Amino acid sequence: MSWGAAFFYYRCPACGKKFKYGADAIAEFGPQFGLCPGCGVPGDYLFDGPRPPEDMDYEEVDEVIRFERGPLDA
Ligand SMILES: [Zn+2]
């Protein structure tokens, strides 16, 4: 069983944005894994696994988010 193509899917409770993180990026993102790329709040976890048919509705977060200001800095 390969986890190479697995993603964790989230929906932001603040802005409603749908996004996903690669399962292999957990180490890279650390505590930022699962945060909304738009506003930086923790997303509501939906599901994980191989790409579902609605995969394209979810923006892939592929680089560590850097916020000028945000809830994490407050
Ligand atoms: Zn958001």
C-alpha cells in the first residue's frame, strides 16, 4: 500500500476555503500542517486518502505559509 498520493483534506471554518496537504508533507509543515492557506486558522479535517473525484475543488498547499500577521502571531 502506497501513501505517496495520499492527501489530507480540509475546509476552513473561517473563510470556507477547501484545501489539502500531502501526507508526506507532515514533517515539512510541522505545526502548520492543516492550516488554511488564506487566513491561517486550523481547517476542519474532512477526510484523507487517495485523490477523490472532487480533488480539483481543493487547493494544494505545497509551501509553508508565511503570514505577515495572523492568529499565530497574536
Ligand atoms: Zn480560511
